[in-house]
Amino acid sequence: VFVNGYAGAILGTRRGTTLINRIHQIHTHLLAGKAGEAIMDAAGVVMLFLVVSGVILWWKYKKVSIKWNVSLFRAMFDIHNATGILSALFLLLLSLTSIGIAFENPIARWTYKATGTKPIPRSLPSTPREGAAPIDPDAVIRIAKTAEPGAAPLSIDYPEDSKDSYNARMRFPEDRTPGGRSWVSIDQYSGKVLVAQNSRTAPLAVRASLMNRQIHTGDVFGTPSRIVMSASSLLVVLQAFSGVVM
């Protein structure tokens, strides 16, 4: 439910999964759970092999131009070669980062061990106080902004029971992902900060994972890099089509 923050009027509602969310689920696991996720993980490895082998094959001809007044096979051959080499670097980044996402957990475990660090818990329990009422959301926002100066509050997870805590999700200006990667867990009674993660000072495993995902989605440099990654992804479709025709 979307509510006007000043007048309290309901501006609209939304129920269920949006089209963009559905597309994201297709991209990550083909709407097929763990089996679909395994297929997409394998696809990243296959894509890496195709990019590397494609560059090796291109090197023999070094073609970046397309002739149109030729046979269908020759035209598709030129299209396949030209689009392949023009997008090769970006597709290499896409495939490598997708493999990084697929094996994110084992890579993170190794990184924590190698750097002598530990993952920061997302939340810690509140300490119940007899007769005490939970603090209000406005207080949670003020506490979170003080705990993470320079970060904008995005959302608050409310305590689900008497021992749960508030969890405020935060985002720094350089955090280009919509959800933000910093958070503050706050005792629902005392307002004490129980645990916090700052994307600027988080353990190396976290920062490496965030950078990997930003490169994969093209968020790393904002709109220009998103355009480049999107265009490269579209060229994959053209390469697949030309490959089938050939």
C-alpha cells in the first residue's frame, strides 16, 4: 500500500509479483527452483568457454565488417564474427561475474578464512523489558542515520515478536543497487544499536561480492555501463540466431 507521507492518503496498492520480478526470477533460476539455478550456473561456465573459444576462432579471420550482398551463410558468418568480437570483453565480464555469483558462498567462506574475518549477522535479538513499549519507527530512522552517517534509510523491518529487533536498511550514494547493502539492527525497546554493516567498511568478502554483482548488472558506473551490458546481452541473441542459421 502506497501512502502519502504528509496527508496519509492511500495513493495506490500492489499485490503479487511484478513483471520485472518475474523476469529476474527467470534469469536467476528459470522459475524452476534449485534445478533451474543449477542450469543457469552451468550456463555461465558454458558462456565463458564460448567467449574464449570464439575469440580464438575469430583471430584466424579477424573480421569486423559485414557484407550483405552475399549468401545467407556468409552474411550470418560476418554478423556472428563482428558482433562476437565487439561484445567479447563485456561478455567475458558477464560470464566471469555470473560464475562468481554462482559460487558466491564458497568464495566468501574462503575469503573470510584467508582474511581472518567473519560475516556480520543481519540482526541480533532485543532484550525484553517488562512494561516497556517498543520505540516508534521515527526513532529507528534517527538512530540508523546516526549510526551510519551519510547513508539514506530505505526501509524498516518491524520486529515479529517480543525478542525480535528493528532492522533498518541503508544505502550510501555509491551503492547503486536499489536495495542498498548496509543495515542497522536496533533493540526495539532501548533503541541500542545491536549490530550494523556498512558497505564502505564491510569485510572484504562482502565488498568483493557487491562489486562483482555491480559489474554483472552494469551498475558499477551507472547508466552508461548498464547500457553497455544490456547491448552486449542483446548481441548474444544475435549471435545465437546467426549461429543456428549457419
